[in-house]
Amino acid sequence: MSDLPTLPATFRPSRTRVVLLTAGVSIFVVITTIAMLLEQLGPGERLSFVFTAALLFGVLLLLSRPKVVADESGVTVVNIASSRRLDWAEIVQVNLRPGDPWVFLDLSDGTSLPVLGIQPGIARERAIEDARALRALTAARGIQEPDGHRGEHRS
């Protein structure tokens, strides 16, 4: 299929990531500058301002972490606080329905995995394109049984 992206392919909400990282750096710089300019603050208080700014930046950095990396052997889903590696055969369906905050993968074990790396937030059209590309990759790479149905993952 010529419509398939070249592997490895990374899907991530780039605009959201730029906004979060820009806000994080800005917040850190502003709070740190204020801490240094306020003469009535002692060293401990200044340090607490800088620590708070670093903590806020860390939270925004964590929120900018989600991505999906597709390669020849499967997909790695990186969400805010977790990462999961899936073989292509484990993915039964890629879903992005109207109103969904992000893509969901239906898995062969009957569970569903949220994929925060493809989210329609501020780049709806891009998220739809990425979901379609991941869906096409899944269809092309999933194990097919002789009857034409996708097989469950076997270890």
C-alpha cells in the first residue's frame, strides 16, 4: 500500500507539545525572575520560588510526553505516565470517534488502550490523518488467519 507512512513513524500532538513546552519555559523564567528581583526574599524563599517553577515546568513537560511510535514489529504507546509496547497482531481496531479526546486501541485481549499521542484538541485534522495512518498500518501489518480474520496475539 503506497498510502502507508514510512516506518518507523512517530505520531504526536505537535501543536499541543509546542504550547505546553513554551508555557513551561515561560512560567519557569517569569517565576525565577520574580524570585530574583524581589529583594525582601531570603535565599530559602527564592529557592522555593525556583523549585515551584521547576515543578510546574516538570508537570507541563510530562503532559507533553505522549506519542505513538510505529515500527516494523509493532507500536509503542507513550502516555503521560506509562509506556506500552504492542505487537501489530495485538491491535484489533484503531478508534477515533467524534467527541473522543484521543485515539483508543481495541486490543486482542478485550481491553482498550487510550493513545494520548493522537488527540484532536487543537489540531483536529492532523489527528484524523494520524488515526487513519495508524489504522492503515494496523490493517497492513496485523496477522491474518487463513479465513481472512485477524488472529489473536500468540506468545
